[in-house]
Amino acid sequence: MSSKKSKKKSTSKIIDPNLEKKATPTTAKIVLFVFGVGPLLIMCLFLFSNGFFSSPG
């Protein structure tokens, strides 16, 4: 029975590198841009639309 368990572990190790190949540097850059720069742009647009940056005079 131990041989069956070792076979299952080896198949799970084969699946894991396939998942790592999907995370390419281009997708990482897209994710960082969307979740990093996107909210900053949305906040700036919101503040501009509410007149936060206009002079109080």
C-alpha cells in the first residue's frame, strides 16, 4: 500500500510545476498594475470630481 501512496505524491508534484508556469511575468505585471495603480487612479478621479484639489477661494 505504501507504493500507491508514493505514486499519488509524485503525481501531485507533477501538477504543481504546471501551475507555476501559468504565472508568467507578464500576468504578474498586469495584476500588479490593476490592483496597485488602478485603485490610486480611481481615488484621484473621485477626489477631483468632489473638488478636493481646487482652491478654497
